[in-house]
Amino acid sequence: MNAITGTTDNRGGADREISSEDVFEILSNRRRRFVIHALKHADEPPDVSELSRYVAAWELDVDADEVPYEYRHNVHSTLKRTHLPKLSETDIVTVDEDDTVRPAPGLERIEVYVEVLRGREIPWNSYYILLSALSVALLFAVAVEAPGFAGFTPLAAGAFTATAFGISAAAHHAIGRRTRLGTTERPPAARRKR
């Protein structure tokens, strides 16, 4: 049964694979990302009203108690009419008859990582390319005994390179945990600028 419309899902329900296109379409909307974050972070499945309070608060960057009724009502309507049916048809959530929103098997199969860049930050893939280029340049300079690098051994250059990549990977892992949906109190796109 499709939890939103009450109809049978002839595409296989829980066995249906979520395509890359479906994932990109789901994540293209901030409200759907907020719903996913709330469900991954919640101890108990919320109902649509509670979910709309959190989503509205994150959108307005205020506490959940400070959300105006009209705004929360608007979010509630669009969640119920548009976003939850989309998430339901792609097997990300189910909505019970009492309006409780529960994670569906599809939510467990996707790990959502959102890389949030601020100001002049560079993405991690560019960082690793730059670090690799610098490591190759260092190893080359040590190998040809370039001025200023003659005192370094290839082992020291290799140890420096391995250490730089190890520290970078640890930092990437720590930062990555904070930018995954559902691992922090607020979603990455809703965090207050400090």
C-alpha cells in the first residue's frame, strides 16, 4: 500500500531500487532534505504537524516555538500535498493513517552527504588533487636534489606525504559526519552562520 494515497504500489514497494535520478530529484528540494534530516535524527517517528514545525523553524532559522502559525500551516500543506507523496513513491518514507511519518527501507539504503561550502572554501576533491600535486612535486624535488630539498631523504618525503594525507582524511571524515543529513541537531543547510 502506498501510505499517502492508500493505493497499491505496482513498482515493487520496498524491493524497488531508488535510481540516481530519483535521489537527485528528492535532494533538489530543501524541504525534502529537511524531512530526511528530521527522520534520520529523530528518536521516534514524528507526525506531519511536528515535522512541519521543524521544517518551518529550519527554513526561518528560528526555534520551533517561534514559528508563526500561518507559516507552519503552509509548510504542513506542502509537505502533505507534494513532498511526502514524492518521498513515499520513492520508498523513502511511509505515512500512517494517523499522519505519523516513518522511515521506509529506501531511507536506510541512501546515505545523504551534503557538502556545504562557505565563502572561499574549496571542495574536498579539489583539495586532494592539490595535495597530490604538491606531494608529487615534493617527491620530485627530493629525488633530483633540488636546492633546499637536498637534505631530505625520499623516506622523509614519503612520511610527510603519508602524514599529510592521513591528517586530511581524518579531517574530511570529521567534517563529513557533520554534513550528513540526520547526524546533527540542525540540517547542514539550516545551520546558523556564526
